[in-house]
Amino acid sequence: MAQSTTTTAATTASGAAQALKGEFLDLALAYADEDEAECEPRPEQKSLLPCAAGRKPSLGERRNVDLPYLRVVHEREREREQDAEATADSSPDQSSPFAPGLRRNSISMPSGINVLDLEALRLRHQMQAQDALHEESIADDANSSQGTPATTPCDTTLNTPDKGMGATTINFAATPNDEDSDDEFGNAKKRVYRDRFRNRRRASIAPLPALRLNSKEMLASDFDTHSLASNQASITSVNSLASLLREKMQAFPQLIRKKKRETKDYKIKIFVIIMFFIIIFLIGYAYIAYHQQVLTKSYFQKIKFNSVDRIFRILNQDDKEVISGQLGVTLGSDSAPFHCLEEQRRSDGSVCIEWNGVARLHMNFEDKGVFRCYTLQWQALTPGLLPTDCYELKRDNGLWFGGGITKGQEWSLSYANFDFMPYASGDSKVHQFGNGVKRYFINSIGVAMQVSERTPLQLGINRTENQFCLRAANDDFTFVNRLTALPQLDYKICTTEDMRSLHMLMTQQSLWDGLKEQDIQVLHSLLEEPVWRIPNQDLPDSLNETVICDYSESAIAMGLGHIVINEFWQENIGDFTVDRARFPTLKDTIDVLHRRGFKVVFTIQPFISTDSVNFKDAVRRKLLIYERHSERSIPALTRYKSCSSAGVLDITNNASVPWLLEKLQRLKDEYGVKSFYLDLGTGYNLPHYYQCRQPLDNPDMYARMLTASLEGEGLMAVSTASVVPKPPIFLSTPPANATWEGLRETLAAVLNYGVIGYPFVLPGAIGGDYLLERSLTKMVTFYSLGQPPLPDPELFIRWLQLATFLPAMQFSHLPSEYRSDLITRVAQEMKEVRQTVVIALLKKYLSPSMNEGLPLVRPLWMMDPHDPACLIVSDEFSVGEELIVAPILDAGREEREVYLPQGVWKDGIDGSLRKGSRWMHGYRVPKDKIAYFRKMPDNTRF
């Protein structure tokens, strides 16, 4: 039955196509939603429809796709179609656009389809009871080969022209109701209901693109649901499988587009949301950037300064930021800046900005070729305002060095953390800064700061906020003498590409001016020969002529040098005369020492004990610093070492220096003493309520003035300094405790003093200057501390090895006191290394140090400031540029990490050659050896 149906459908479709070929080629078909009154047919056309001309664009034209056409076939035309089919079967038209055997689809529509009410028909269809079919009938319908079912008098034909103008006809016929029957057991069979317009074959047909009925646009699926005739019904041809695949392929792109359209919906929403937030962010960022750009002005080409929030940046030659910070931190945000009035401006070309009634800022520029220096000066205009500038301590902006040693003994200021403290010399175990200070700070990327001596400087480093801050603030001691009515912050910033050359610029001062031949000889003797400090106890009676003679006889085996006698050579501090009770023949003893080749040095101080015979004379002459807010006849007292009460010479009194020089000249003439060690203590050793005849900028100015007054009197070294003293004067390191911590502090002091421009540093005694097991609460100079007991042998050996490579060596305990073959052998080896290797290098780099301010003993970054490893190494140093030393600074260690800068280096222990720019891990250093490496020529081959 199925085969018969297929054959009949194919014959009918072929005949209909042949008969209607001409009509489709020259007839204009109407749309389903057209009205006959809308237009009139063209007379030259044979039309089946009311209208063919002046018609509106079709749905396909509007969508730019090929869509099916709708044709209504009336009953009276049915016979003509059947005749056409018969003619096509007997003699097929060879001119047909469809090849024989191909499937052509059509939909037969009942007459009057244009006036059908589809919605009413759909509702009527839903209310009708569906015909029930037995399961066997369904199977028979699919497999039977009997005749085709009868059709209703009204057929609906849908003509769907392809590119070849073919048409598809589908005949909708009512399915006859099957009589109910029972199964073989007499049970009622299960009824199956199905859509009368769909069978299994027709349900598999893909939906047609679209139909247009009764002024409605419907997809094929909608038409199939809401119409009486399904637009999916088709007649299976011989090539039905190919035709089916073709229909499926035609419908597939539409399905893909629909899915893509659904997928794109939520993607578009997400994209819109993301773009919304991005736009909001960009608008905010643009507003802030524009706000900053508008308010930021360029000064002197390389300064970027926003006067509203006072953000300050300096650029280098490549317009790269080298330093940034905030100026005027204490001003607040409610003060508006403006340019200074004409009478407040300066004629030196500086820029003046004022915050009305609060503060005034002057900025100036100085071009020194490759160096660019900028001067900043803040003036407070209202009481209580403390001008404060803070700069960022970012890792990208390098590491900060300088300022001397700090309480925490940090290698770099970038690692320190302390609140604002007055910048003045003190005891680094009690105060924030050590005995050697200089208002100079340098950064590893080529930035340096130098603060004016007239600024009441307070320094603070906040590691939490990564800020390095300068502040001008007066107080009741350090900056009690207010040089201006309100504090002023005045400093200079210089930049260049090379950290080393910048250091030379900032510290450069010719130390050769006024230097005599005798001074050069003394300088060489301090480099070549050790300093011997006579041991003492905490009481003056412990020192006498016998102690001096015995010590010199033991020391002569190690070499000649300077014998330093502490302040106990006099009965009371400030007598400036020898205690004849303990030194009845001191002149003869000194003559003997001179003949042996030693140089005798007396320790002197500006302090005069109240028990001294000179105290009354000094008070009578008004030579002492007096109490503040009192008559000048009342001296201000302080404490110093073994003297519990002492006055201090007023160096600003023109009569004080001649008085002191007279005392010293008498010692020279009577005892033949040619050198002195000036023990000044620190700035905090001045009386707390001190007042000089002429106000001092700060307490360190006292030591500076006194040192300058005595430079021509044969000073060998000073205990404190704020400027580089004239050679051959050395700066002593702070007294060191006889512990491993004291050993590390000694190296840190030598390197840090070298960084701030002190080339000649005298380290403390090998083995330590004193021994205290407890932490100090007061300055060391407040105590009379005697020589420490014999240090641990290992500590003494490591200390001796370190001191061998320093600018000068100082002994208190002698190696012979240990009566150890190991210590004696190590002492002889170190003596040979110093005489054959170290002294030659010290003399070689003496002239560059005198001319350029470079230290003799340098941190590694001075050799290669662009090597990041050199910046962080704090326990290695170089002698000039040709010797690297890596000492052992911890107990019980015989290996360490060693870093060598670029170049080729010769190992001082085994003589092997080693390549630089690399670390050596686990480098073995026996107890009797010290790791040092001599630089070889660059063309040296392994």
C-alpha cells in the first residue's frame, strides 16, 4: 500500500509540475495576505490571482531569502491538474527544470483559503475528539501495500517554487475511523490518538522556512500547529532520502542561527555589564589623572610638583623618576597655595610658593653639567608648624645610606625604623646616632641629599609607611638656640646617573690645603704602624711609669707606633699638668720611648674637673660654658668618665683657645710630647642647659670649632666629628664592647663613616674597649671603664684579622698575653699581610681619598653601584678597588658566603683564580685564616 501511494504521489507531482510550468514562469502569484481590492491585474498577464502589479514587497524580499509561494487550487481546476499529471506520465516535458525522478513538494489548499479563520479552525480542531487507532492499525498503516486512503473533497495545495520554480503539493485527507475491535482474548484494545494531519513519514519532514497567511507571518512549525493542512506533508519520491537530507540541510542553518541568537543573548548582557564597569573605571582614572596633570607643574624641567597636595617628583636625564615624596606634610589640605608677593621673591631665579599665613617654599636649580642640584627651603610662618618633607623608601627607588651609624646598626637607612629624633652626635647604644655624623644621605640610584647646618634637623624613618622624613623642629637641648624665629628646613638634592661620581661630588673637598710635610709623615705612620693604648683600670692610680715602660717593651716585638696615654696622666681632668706623684720621671721615660721609635700621645679633653686647680681660674676668667638664663659667672656642669662634676670650656670665648693652647705648649716644651688625642665625648656630653657666649647652631658645632682650633697642635685623632677633620686627624669609632657584637659594630662603624665622607677612621682596640654584660642605660662616657679582661682567643683572632685590613690598627691587649702558639703565629701572618699587601694599597689610594673624598675602606657598592648584590652585602668590604675582604664575624664559624664583584680575583688563602659577579657558597675559612681576594688584570686567563 505504501509503495502504491508513493508511486501515485510521484506521478501526480510530476504531472502538476509539467502542466503548471508555464503558468509559474509568466504568472504573478498572490500572497496569502493580499486583498483583491488593493490592486488590479495587468491586462497582459494571465493571472490566477486578483492582483499582479503594484504589489507590496514580499516577506522573502524583505528578509532577502527565498520563501515558498502559496497557491489556492479550486475544485474546478482539479480535473485539469489530473489531466496534466496523466500527460506528464505518458510524455514528460523534457524542458522541465526538474530532472525526471526528482521529488517535487506541493501543498494542496482548499478553495477560499484566504478567507479561512485559522484561529477558529484550530480551536474547533482541538475540541473534536481524535480518532482512535489500534496499535495494529498503526503498524498496518506503515507496512501495508494496499490502496491509498480516500481524500476529502477539499484539498490544499502549497506550491513552493525552488530555484527551478517547482511546486510541492500535499494532499490532506481525512483518515477513516477504524471500527473498535477486541484482541484475541476479548479484551478491549488500547486506543492511540494521533494528529489527523501528521503521520510518521510526514512528521519526519523538516519544517519549511515560513508561510504568510491572512496577514500573518508564521514559521512552518506555527503553521503546522495552527492550520488545518500541514505544510510538512510531502509525497515520497524514488529519491526521497536525498530530498529529505536536502530539506534537513536547508533547515540546519536556520537552527544554528537560532541557537547562536539564544547564546548571544546572555553573552551580550555579560559584555555590556563588563563594559559598564570598565567605562566607570576609566572615567574615574581619567578624572584623577587629569586632576593631577592640571595641578602638577614642571619646574626647572625635571621637577614635577603639585602645589595642592604637594606631591614632589624629580626626573633624571631620561625622564625617569628617581625620587618622589610629599612636601609640607604638616600643612594640611585646607591651605591653598599661590605665588609669593613681589617682596617675598628672591633675585636668584628661585620659585616661591606660599600657603597663606602658614608656610613659604623656595625652590631653586643649579646645573653642574652631568649633575643637577635642586635647593628646597621651607619657612614656617605660623607658630607650631614644623616643616616636614617625606620621601618614599620604595625598593625601585634604591637604598638609602649615610647619616653615620644608628642605634640599630642597620647597614642601610632603608632598613631602619625610628621616630623623629634630633640629628646630633651621641652614643649609639643610648641615642639614635653615633659619634660621627654628617648631614649627608645618598641613594643607590644616584640621588643625594645634604641638609644645611643651620637647620634644626630631626630625622625619622617609618618602615610601615615606607617614608624617609626630614623635619625642622627646635627643642630644649639640641637646637635650643633658635637661629630663626620659626624653624626653617633647608636642604639640597643632587642627581646623576652614577652613584659613585655623585658621592665624589657631594663629599669632594681638597684635604691637601695647608697640609705640611710633617702632617704627611704622621699620616703615613698611622697607616703603617699600630696604635698602642696603655691599658688602665677604672682608677687613676692604676697607671704609672712602670706600666708604660713594660707595655712598650712587650709591644716592640709587634712593631713601633703611637703610644696613647689616657687622661690619667694628670691628677684631675683639666689640670693639663703631669701628676708628678705617679710620674716623677715621665720626661725620661718619654725620651726612652722616642729613642725606641715610639711616638707618645697624651689624651686631652675640654672638660675641667671642679677639683682641678684650673677650675677656679677658668670661672674667674669666665672661660666656661655658663648656665642658661643665669649670670655668666655660674658655670654649667656636666659629667665625664671618671669626673663626676666638670665644667666645659667655652670655645666661643676668644680667651678660651689661647688659654688652652698655652697649657698644651707647656706640655710640649717640658715633656717633648708632639701629639694629642682629643677626647670630646659627644654632643650629649655638654651640659643640658648650656649657654655659650655666641650661640651654637647645634651641639656638634662645639666639637667642630674646637677641632679646627687645635688642628695645628698635632692632633692624632678625635672622638667625635660632624665635618671631616684635616689630615692627619683620624675619627675614632665608638668604644666597642669586648663581644662578637662589638666586632660587628666596629666594621659597621668604619664602613658607614666612610660612606659619609670620613676617609681616615681609627677603629677601637682589638678585642674590645670595655666589657659589660648588661645593656647600657647611660652613655659609655658617663662611666670610668677600665681595660676589659683578656678576650676569648677566637674573638681576638677574628678581631685581629679584621683590623689588619682597616686604615689603622689599635692594640690594648697584646698577642703575647695569650701565650698561645696559634695566636702568635696568626699575629705574625697578619703583620706580614699588612706590610706586604694592605699598606701598599692604602698609600696608593691615599691621594684619591684626599682629592675626591672616597674612603680608603669602602663598601662593595662603591666598586660597582649597578650590581644589586653589592648593595645588600654588609659584611664584606674593599681596600681601594683591588682587594676584597670577607671576615668571619660570628663565633664558631669556619665557612661563609662570599660575593665577588665583576672581574678576576686571586684567592688569598689558596692562590686560586676566581671569576667575579657570582656567589661562593660554603667558602671554607679556617680559624687561622681570613678570606681576601686580590683583583687581577681583566685579560687574566684561568
